[in-house]
Amino acid sequence: MGVIGLGYVGVPLARRAAECGYPVIGIDKYMDCERLESLRGPGIDTSSDFSALSDCDILLVCVPTPLAEGQLPDTSFIYEATAGVAESLKKGGGARLVVLESTSYPGTTREIILPVFQKQGFDIGRELLLAFAPERVDPGTGSLLYQEIPRVVGGIDAESGRVACAFYRTLVDQVSLVATPEIAEMAKLLENIFRAVNIALVNEMALLCRRMEIDIWEVVEAAATKPFGFMSFKPGPGLGGHCIPVDPFYLAWKAKKYDFYPEFIELAGKVNRGMPFHVVEWVADALNQVGKSISSSRVLVVGVAYKERVGDTRESPALKVIQLLSERGGDIIYHDPFVERIETGGREYTSNALDRDTIDGCDCILIVTAHPGIDFELIAASGVPVVDTRNVLGRGGR
């Protein structure tokens, strides 16, 4: 079995497959040799060469799907991985199952992957089985075991769906088979856009509550007491990560090809992308209250990862906040136990220790990511103005 892409999706997938008895070869052509070597283990070998996949009968594509310039989908990694797989496979010797797990717009499996294998002369449905099974990984939480997370599978034809479904049932407890890859692709986007839209809603409510001098955190807690018809979402400094900030743009791009303009989805993206600008104004307000300005102040940003318990800064709102504060003349430093170094706005920053000396040297503290283990009591007791975008210090933290 081959796993192409050894990131946050590919690595746990490879480890789970090895646990289930599959001999796994992991491929990542962009990873350095030392990192590839470190991922080897019982039942798992690694390589940067697609030719290592020649004898695999199951191949799972788990590569990134970022946004290109202009908020357009970048499917180049999917195409490159598919082409590498197609060229490496030997024809004959039974059917091969290829599954895309990378999140993308509806039609990706049929419009990008399928033609590559057809061009190589594979008989789809006989020599090659093709399906889409969107990843479902929640980095940093550890609340569920891999096998406890249900999966969705859609095959390019009935046989592809049947075989893919049977395979995933060896890895996880529950698998739902849908009629087409497009349904599975859209389901994944719906899952993430649902979160993006609801986070945008509560962020907009937070902005209104701030203006009305109402505690949004107590509002959310009160609404969450309703046992039906309400799901609790928390406000924050914006969206980050590999999926939620990106996926709405994948769907919006595809929708416009059908002369459909998803205004609701795009509005949610606008609200969430605007939150870092509001955070910067909150910092300015906090400094103004003690007779200071951003341009004459040192601001300590606590947490730059996009979520708690991870070291991933992709699309993290902290990066935009730091850039904006720096552009306004602020002297910006940060602390994050999971992230040693970042680059944003053309500048590099290194994580500082969170101690009394660091705090005493700051004019304002901005909490962006509430990692466990951070000494928030030290921050609260410091007497330094604090902007708390996560309510980690309790009600009235901002």
C-alpha cells in the first residue's frame, strides 16, 4: 500500500494502515531525507521516489490543496502525485485501487485524476479502481482514535466504490458509501464551510456585542443552554489552518463555472478575513487607555499557531496580526511553545520565553492561541494591558 504525501493526513493514515497489517510505503518528494527517515517504523517504509510504488495495489493520495494567487484553487500537487502514481504502476496483475483524500472542489476526481489514468491506458473499473474519501483529521485534539472517526467514500463507478468502502472498513469502524465522488467531495466542503459560516456569524456578533458593551462569551454560554436547535461556536481572531479558511474558495470558484455566485459563503470569508484588522484596533485601544500608541510600544503576541496544541501556522490569523502591528510601527515579539520560528510581512521572528522579564518589557499582551501549558496566571497578574481574543482569562478578558 502506498501513501502519497506525509503530512498531517498521510502520517496518521500510514500508521493506522500499518497497525492493521498493511505493508506501507510512504512517498513525499518535498520532504528532506532526515524527516523521511524519522517516519519509518514497523510496517512503514518511506521514499521520495514514485517508482517505489510499482508493486502497490492500494494507493492513497494525501497531498496539499492550497490557494494560488487570487484565491484560486491550486490542484498542482494532486496532478503531480497522480501522474507519478500512473507512471509507476505496472499494468496487469490485478486491479489497483487509487483514492484521493485531499480536500478539493467537486469534480476533481473525475476531471483531474481520471483522465491521467485513462491516458496511460488503464481500464477504469477493471485494471484501476478510483474513488474519493475525504480526510477527517482534527490535529491537536486527540479526542478520538483514528478508527473512531467515520469516513465517507464515493467511487467513480460501482465497483470502485465497493472496493474502496471495503478497504476503509478495515481501518475505521464506520464507512458511508455515496453514489459518486462529487457527493463525497461536496460533503467534505459542506463540513468545513458549515464551520466557517458559523464562526463568521459569531465573530460578527462579537463585534456588535463589543460596540454595545455586551459580553459575547456570556451570550454564547447562555444560548448554549438550549438543548436543541443551537450549536455553540466561539468567536476569535480569525480563521486558520489547512481547510476551513481555504475550502470556501474552492467551492466558490467551482460554483462560478455554473453561473452561481455563493454570496453567503463569500460573505463569511470576508468577515473571518477581516478579524485580524479588528484585533489590531483592540490592541490600539488597550494601549490608548494607558496613554500609549502601537508605534511606541512593544507588543507580546501569545500563540501564533492556528489552533491549540499544534505547531501549524498555515493561514494563522496571528501572522496577519503581527504583520499589521509591525506595519504600524510596533515592536512585536511572540511566545509559542509549539512554534520556534515564523516569517510574516517579510520579517523573521523567533519565539521568546514567557517569563517575568519578557512580560515586564512589554506594553501590551495579545492572546491569539491559548495553548495548554502557557502560564496565563503570570500574564493575568502582570498588570500589563491584555487583549484576550480567546477569553482564556475569563469574562471581560478584552
